[in-house]
Amino acid sequence: MSFTAVAISGSPSRQSKSRRLLAHGVERLARDGIHGSILDLSDLPADDLLGRSRTSAIERALASATGARLLLIGTPVYRATYSGLLKVFFDLFPQDALTGVVAIPIATGAAPAHALVIDHALRPLLASVGAAVVSEGIYATDAQFGTDGPHASILARIDRAVTEAQEVIGHAIR
């Protein structure tokens, strides 16, 4: 099975925990021969994200997301929801722009209570643009990261989500 995957990082930092989880997801896909890339929203021009301009950078980013078969969406949790970067990027999509795309929600935060962001914020966001969201959403707290990175249990959950997404895509292709 061959398809394209894009991991969208809603973090303002390239060293964030959520981006590290996205990188693991892309590496996991590569082991299965699936090409994936990471789109760092923090690299895009602010005026593009705010809808004030439309440069080739934002055009490429939007085309990358809509052209993918699988999206991994990663964000740190701020004030009990996903990042503003993720919000303004998804505001640029028309309704149903991601119909036929499978998505994996991934979030990180300081407290376990913020795990609700997966079901109460990210799933509705992704559904609002037509994406099919896998059942295995990933939320990790700061305590689930050690000096060497995320704990094995979190990486295993990402692996399960990637497997689930591949199964959903495989059924849709048949």
C-alpha cells in the first residue's frame, strides 16, 4: 500500500514534545515504506496564517495537507485546547476539504486532565473539515517524557494509531 502522510505540527517550537511524537509517527510510517513529512506551522508567514496574504508557502502547505491520505496532527495544549497556530491553519480550509483523509490526533500537556483535548477539541476540528479520525488518539503528559524522549508506552500508542490508520486506508482503497 502506498500513500502520502503529512504530520502537521501546531507547536511554535521545533523541539516540542508534540513534534517529537509526530517525528516518531513519520519514522514508524517510513518503516512500512510510506513517505511522510513534517509541516511546521511556525515556519509559515503569519500574514498567510491569518488570511491577510496568500504566498506560495501557504499554498504549498495547504496542498500538502489536502494531498495527503494520512494526517498526523500534533499540538501542545494551551488553555485547555489546541494551539492558535493549528486553529488559524485549519480556518483556511473550506468545509469538507479533507474528505477522504484519515487523521491521527496527538497532543501533549502538563496535566492528565488536558487529555480531553483529543475528544473535545481535536476530533471536532478534524471532523469539521471532513477528515476521518482514528479511534486511537494520543495524549501525553510532561511526566511521560524522560531525558531520552517519550516513554515506550506513548510510542506504542502512536504505533497502534498508525496501524489503525493504515487499516482504514487499506479498506477504503479496496
